[in-house]
Amino acid sequence: MKKNNFGQLEEETNAKTNSPGALETILSYLILFTLAVIAVGVYWYHLDFNPAVKALENIRQTPQIAFVLEKQETDSPLVPPDKFSIFSPPETFDRLTLSDKIDGKAELYLPAGFENLFAQRLTPIDNSDVWYEVFIYDMGNTLNAFAVYSAQRRDGSESEALAEFAYSTENAFFWVHGPYYGEIIASQVSGQTREHLLLLAEAFNDQNPVSTETIAEIDLFPKEGLIKYSVRFIPTNAFGFEGLDRIFSARYRFENHELTAFISRRSSSEKASEKAEDFVQFLITYGGTDVSEKMDGPDGKMVDFFGTFNGVFTAGDYLAGVYDANNQEDANRLLQLIYEKLQE
Amino acid sequence: MKNYKNKKTEIPEEFEKAPEIKRREFLIRAAKALGCTVAAGSLAYLFYDPEGPPAISKQTRLVSLPDFSLSHIRPSMAIVRGTDDRKKALETALNALGGIEKFIEKGDRVLLKVNAAFASPPALSATTHPDLVSATARLCFAAGAESVTVTDNPINDPATCFLLSGIEKAALSEGAKLILPRENLFHPTTVKDAKLIRQWPLLYAPFDGITKVIGMAPVKDHHRSGASMTMKNWYGLLGGRRNIFHQDVHGVIEELAVMVSPTLVILDGIWTMMTNGPTGGSLSDLKQTHTMIVSTDQVAADAFGATLLEKSLENFPHILKAQDRGVGTADFNSINLIQINAG
């Protein structure tokens, strides 16, 4: 290349001519600073990118392979045990958003004192074809947790030793742990399903120690004729009566007839009597007939409600009775059993 | 100012001491900067929306769904019992009604409104079974449908629901289109004589150009409404905080039944969720009821579905309310009823 002295000089000249002044330099730095701030802002915004979308993309890109995180991204109440990895990100729901997860069933949890729900899908490391969705409902206290547990107790399912209130079905595990009501649901059944369900439930219990609470009212129900696992706690609106709250109920079977017993401890004997009278009036208002002369045993009232017999009495602070009996003999028999039990 | 053009070998002393910008160059630079500013400004103006996205409540253009029912066909329902093969049950039911061609013609653009409410596996029967989706789409295409679109506005995250329920795979494998809900697909609607669904966001855009609509739902217990079947399935076309309607769930189901006049409904009772609906969770919540219902009358279909739930119509006021509104009849024996045992 021919050395062109003129050209060199001209370039140098231009270079000097184009050298930025102090103002240009400041403005340039300002612009660069602004761009850097924008870049940081964009980065910061996307740090909060919807984790469900990220997880979904992973699932899509690697079908049948679980979405694995090194560790939980949130304050999760359940760190997956060793044999499990994360299939989808954790989700949490409060009173306002619960129905976004469980739709109409939210109406069961909300009146029972629901506080929040944690849900997450996990998958066994050695079988990513199956996933387990863990639901942990924080119900505020054991009684509330028992309310939703007992309302959904599956007939014929086996109790589990993990907790006082625990049972499993072919593909699921349900239990109460302190203020928590837990459900673990398998996406499909395999030979390892039961082992996996237990592992996850145990992991949650181990990671979330709680003080043990017993529910004394359960033992107030007489054993004769009691249908196993039928005791329920109904926080509000028992038997369709809005004023009847905090009721324990249990199903009984005498011969081929089924009927319901109920017990509720009120704040005083006067309050118990008031509530008993309210319930009787409710039944009468909606078409029942006072047939208290047919009630023997405890001192109380009986209402024939379209062919079913309903008896109510009080014993100290307790309101108790029988609901939906097909005949007065069964109703009286159970009323007497309850009365005797309450006297113990 | 000196003319440097003719000075080819000398270095101007001024440049050495004071490298000042010249007026000509300044003007050129200023013009470029101005050009960039105008270009950027124009671009920004192009994208600028001075009003922003309108709130749904402020939109004035109300939409309503056309009537997709076939008025020339007398109300009919086919009930197939005794098989757990959804494809076989569906084909048998449709054949009993005169064949899919009686309902889907060449060139039809069909929309399948599935129940993809939850991100749960098919085995739990909380959502429309993917086998039923693929079988229906395949039959529609075989009848000459130009397109088949599958949509729903699920309760859980839509993408996860369609993926984990198996509906996405079933739809796409048959060449159907899948439309997931997005905000801009909703338009406000007011149902005729409605007390609840008034200026409420409706998943309307997927119906654009659609000529036939088929509702597809499983038979399920529902904690609030007692049952979730074909009429309740239209709930998935609503947007917004639709759970507020749970306070009058029978009323809103009645209005939904008025809102949508489908070509057909398919009620899947191969498995029935007897308890703990609408989510279920345990396989023990399900009962194998071996039944498939295909009907032109959604009220009749749900009335029969009530029998699978082993409950009487009095347990489901929305069925009777829909009947009173003239949507259909709960007396399914009064329509052209065909019952087949495919076992």
C-alpha cells in the first residue's frame, strides 16, 4: 500500500476535528447511563417472570422429564425428600384466590377458617411419568383442619398411622397435622404409589413440627351403632340451619336404619338451651310438628319433620340430639345413649 | 475562514491548537441528530395509545353468541350404556342419532367447548377426557369440517390445564386448533333477561367464524351447585372474577344455558365423580357408570346425568330453571330418546 502522507494528515485532522467536547462527553455518558438503567430495569422486571410459564416451558421441552430445581424458590413448607424433584413451581392461594385453584370447593374451606393454601407438584426421580400434587391447607387450628378433613372423608378408605386423622385411598393421602389439612394426589397409580404418598406426608410432618392437639368431643359419642370414621365437625350452617354452628355430628346404624347424632358445647348452659330452642323453632317454621310427647329418656323436645324424627336436649353446657331418624324408636334409643355418655 | 481545500500538505495550525467543529459539519450532525429524533419520535407516536386499553366495563360493544342449534332436527338424545370405550360409545351414540353428518356438514368450522378447568390428570375425571376430545375432532373432520377449534377458560393456569389434562395433545394430534384464553379474546356480553351475566366478559373471539358448537363435559358432583355437567360447562366461557356468581350458582347456570345454544352436547358418564366435586382427587370419588350421552338438548342431557349421580332433579334447581326458560326439557323421555346397550 502506497504511503499517502496527505491522507494520513487528513485523517489526523479529522480525528482532531471530531474529538468530542466536554459537553458531548457528558451527554454521551448520560445517554449510556440511561440505557444501562433501562437494561437493569428490564432485567429486574424479568427476574419476577411468571414461574409457572418457566416451568411449563421446561415440561414442554422435555416431555416426561420433570422440571428440576436445585432448591425451592420460595419459603415452602415442604422441601422435597431425597427421592423427589420438583415437577412444577409452588403456588400459594389466600382467601381471595382460593377458588382460582379449587373452584366451588372453596365454599367448603372458607367458612371453616381457611387461611392459605400451598400447592406443588413433585415427581419421583426414578419415574418422571408420574407426579404427585401436594396440597397443604393452613386452617388456623386443628379443629378447623378436622372440619374439612372429616367433611371429605372417603367411605371405605383405610386409616393411616401417620397421624390421629389420616387415611389413604388408591391414589391419594389425606391427613391433619396441627392446623394443616394435607392432601397428596398421584397422577396415576403404580406399585410405588403408597410408598411415595407416605414419604411425602412424613416429610411434611417432619419439616413442620406442631404441638399435638386432641379433639375431646369425638369421644363423647357413644360407640354402640357408631359408623366408623363418620364423626364430623361442622363449623357453620349445620343441617341447613344457619344459626347452628360448631356442631360435631356422627352417623349411626341401628339394624338397617341410619341416623345422625350431634353434640355441641356452648359457652354456658343458658346458651345451650337457647340454641336448642332455636333449632326446634327452625324445624317447626319449615313444616315440622312438635311431637315432644313421643320423646322418652332425656328431657328435651322432638320434632317430626316430614316423617323424620329429630330430638334435642341439653346437658350442662352441651347441646345434643338426633337428626334425621326414620323412626322414633331409633331416635329415642340414640338420644338415651348420648345422654348417658354425657353423664359419664 | 480559510479555504483548506487547496492546502493539501499543510496542517492547519488552528486544528493543532483548537479542534473546533465547523459550521458545515455542525449542520450535518445537527441534521442527523434531528433526523434520528424525528424517526424515534415518529416510531413512538406510531405505538402510542393515548387512551390505553379500555376497561372491560367501559366497553360499549356488547356481543352475543349466535344460535348454533339445528332447528330442523327434532330434539334428540342417545344414551349408550355398557362400554368404557369412549370412542366406541360416541360413535354408537352419534350413529343412533343419524350419524355425525347430520350435525356436521362439509365446510363447517366446529368449536369444541371442553371442560379443562383443572390441571389434573385424565384419570381423575375432573376434566373432559382426552380420548373423547380426539374422537370428536376426528369425527368432525371425517364429516368434512373445515376446522375444529378446542377452547376453554380454565380455573387454573390455562396452559398447564390443557397440558396436564391431556386435552392439548389430543386436540393437536387430530389437527384441531387450540385456543387458550387471552385478555383480548374476551368481549362483554349481556344474556337476555339476565340478572347476573350483564356486561360480563365472554370468551367470544374463538367463536369468530364458527358454524357449529359442541359442548363436552364429564358428569361430576359439585360442592356448590350439586352437579357440573353440560350446562355448568359453559361457565368456562366467562372471564373476570366469575366466582362471585357462586352466590347464585343455579341462577348463573340457568343464564349460561340461555347464553349458549349448542349444536350438540356430549355428557361423559363413563366414570362419574360421585363425591368431593368439582375437583375430586381420589379415585374413590369416582364410580364407573359406563354411560355416554349425546344430545341436542342440554337440559335433557343434564337431567339424565342427575340419575348417574343418583339424585333427583329437586337437587339441581338449575335444571328446572333452564327448563322454565325454554332452553330444553328435563323430561328426557318426552324427546326422541334412543337407548343402546353396547356391552
